Amino acid sequence: MRSVRGRLVGVLLALALCGDAQARPFTVCTTSFHGPDEVRTFDQHLRPPAFEPVILGASARQNRSWLTDACRAGLRCDVFVMSGEFGGRFFGDYGFSLGLQELEEASCDPACAGLFRAPQEVFLLACNTLATKDQDERTPREYFRVLVDHGFEQASAERVVQMRYGPIGPSFRESLRRVFFGVPRLYGFASIAPRGAVTAPMLERYFASTGDYAVHLERTGRRVERDPRLRAAFAGTSFVQETGMRDGDPGAGDRALVCRLYDERVRVAERLGIASEVMARADFLTFLPTMEVFLRRHPPEGFDHEERAIFAAMQERPAARGEVLRLARELEVSAVKLEVTHFARHMGWITADEFRRVAIDGARSLLARPLTSEIVDIECEIAKHAPIGDAIGSDDLPGLLFTLAEGIRLVDCVGSSDRRVSGRLAAALDDPDLSTRLWAAYALSRRLPLDEGVLLRLARRLDDDSPEMRERIRWIFAAQPKLPVSVRAAMRERGGERADRRRRHESWYRD
């Protein structure tokens, strides 16, 4: 009797503890880069009080550190949903993107464990998220055409094909298994994925067949088990279920190496030693994106004596050098080509002039293509690594760029030294879209000094409805070396007594 009573007490205690553990609502973290359909379906089915929705990336266009901020806030996700386009970066119409390197580095940070290691389930709703390097029934060229027909812009499609089939970086599947280390259930696609409007009804069927999703999560916990209902809902697609990488898996050691290369607490010399060892491996190109980031942050010209000696050994790797230079010549214009070429420049395998020539040719090629967030990101990366503003004139910049916030971001990144560009940016100050006006004012603030015509257009916006817009314009006038009489008069006309007070107390007007 005593043993039965003891077992009963134990069961009741376990149930009580279980109840306490489940009292906390499940946190559903969603990030959408492209269209609301898929995320909206999760919002409709995973509702309070059993679920607590958290939107990640809502401020990404204004706050580039949004992912780091989420980690530092201690956010813990039970279900993680990422929806958009994908080709080594998540991107889409919402004007921001997130690359595999950024995700991989963040996942190495213990502060981000709540985002990347805590989830029970991760939905990666985009093409190729769990693709391998293996060629399917399509050739790379055929796959490129399929992507373009599926709505991908040319540069994005080229990048997907290069990363999907080429030797640079690990496979998408391997990368995202590293990112979500220890997560028991990852869902994604091995090839083309349905559009969001098609995926949403599939998710509806899945949630209808699952019933109470909170009960489903409680039952499955952190067990690695297949979900036949989800597979059935996505029948006829390239749907794949995987697990996050675990200790003891073949790739776990490589993940540890990558995390040490990112870890700024580790001495540079020690990390150079790791990079040197990696470059002797037959698969060193899979590590190239990480090594390019490392050398970008720690340029060789800043190395001390010990570091230079290790780096010199890296430079004398003939097989690595030959492969990198071959890819730098042969790859189509894309972020991948830029990474490879920039790595070659860091290694001293091409000259600064050769790198700049590649950068200018790439920038011109991209400017001739339709505007997308991927194009803008690549152009900004090019300009970050090589000054191209003196080679790009106003005539090289299509008119559409000056009518959209993303286009003006691209114009700002290119940094054309052609003074006519300032006049074209000034015309965007009257755009009805606030984000376009704000980007125009920001771009102009980086092109000082401005001529009289541009300053007059700025003065006419001193009474803009947006306080942020008014503040940016005031900053430009404060920073402008000299203001013509006509501009000062226009400012007084728009600002009245307030403008005069600011002139006296804030020194707006410079003689």
C-alpha cells in the first residue's frame, strides 16, 4: 500500500510540475520578408492565451541591429517562422534581408540561444531553404530559368544557382541545420517552394488536421519525430523535414570552427591558424564566406609580426589560390562573386585596381537590371569595399531609382560624385511617400555642400508634416558651409519666428 501511495504522490507531483511548465504560453516568433499570407495563417491559428505572437524584423528597415536587439532582450521562441524569398539570403518586397552568414554568426552567440536553439519547431517557408548541393533532375541553367519564371529577379536567381550547386559555402541545408543547432524539427523545401498565397491554404489544412496545436507541442516536446500531417498538407511540393545539427553529427566540428572564427574573444593569431588549416582542406571553399567576413574585420595590413607570419603561410596555398581566382573570373555578377573577389583581394592574389575594375563592372551590370532588395544589397556591398562613385554618373542611374525608397538607398550607396544626382534627389523631397522623402533627405545630407537650387527645394520642406523630415532638413542647413541669401529668405518664409529663433540659438545660417 505504501509503495502504491508513493507512486500516486509521484504521479500527482509530476502532473503538477507539468502543469506549471505548460502555464507559460508558447512564444511564436515570425519574420516575414515578402508578403503576409503565410505569417497571417500562423497568427490566425496560434492565438492567445495559449500562444504569444512576437514579430521579428518589423523595424528592420530603420534598425539594422534588430536581430542582435532581439537576442540581447532574452527572447525565447518555441516556434520560429521565416517567410520570404531565399537564395543564401532571406529577402523580399519588404525592403530588408538576412544572410546565412549573419544568421550563422548570431547563432554562435550564447545570447541568441533563445532564438536559435530553444525552438521546438522552425518553419523555413522559402525556396531551397533545406536544399543540398546535389543536382536534381534540372541542370543549373534550367534551374536558373525555373527561378526566373517563379518570380526571382536575375541577380537573385544567379546567386541561388551559384550557392545551390557551386562549391562556395556549405549547402543551404547544412547551414540552416548549423544555425538551428539542437532544434528537433526543421521544416523547409529542397527546391522550388509554393508562393505564399498557395502555401497559406496548405498550412490551413495542416492546422485543421492537427487540432489544438498547443497540445501537439506539449506532446511532441523536443522529440525528433516525423510529422505525417504536415507532409500530407504539402504533398506534391519539395517539402523536407530535418533536425538541427547535434553534438556528434559529422558537421558539428565544422560548426565549432566557424563559431571560433566569428568569436572576437579569441586572439586573431589563433583564428588565423584555424583559417590556415581550413585552407589546406579539399573542401575549404565551403568555409570561404566565413573567412571573407573574418578578413574584412581584420585586414591583413593591421596584422602584427606573429599574425603576418601565419597569414604568409595562408597566401602560399596554390590549390586554394587557383580555385579562388578561377571563380572570381567565371562567376556571374552577384554577392557570391563579390565575396570571392574580395577574398582574393584580402589574400593579395589580385591588385586593388583589379578589384576596383570588377566592382565597377558589377555595379554597372546591376544598374541595368530591375530594382530589387537583393540588387540594392549587392550594390551597397560593392560600394562598401571599393569606391565607385567617381565611375558612376547621373546618366548611369535610371529614373525609377529616384521614385522609390529602396532606389534612393541604392543611389546613396553608390555615392556618385556627379553633382546632377543631388538635383534628382531633391525632386524626391516632394514625393507623397514619407520613406522616400526621408531617404532623399538622408542621401542629400551625405552630399554636402549642396548648390542653391537644391537648398531652395529643401527650404520648401521645412514645414513637412513629418517631424523627422523637418529635423533632417534642419541638420542639413546647420551643416551646410554657407547659405545663399535666397535660401535664408526661403527658410524665414517657411519657418517664420521659429526659424529666426533657431538661427540665433542654433546657428542655422552660416555667412
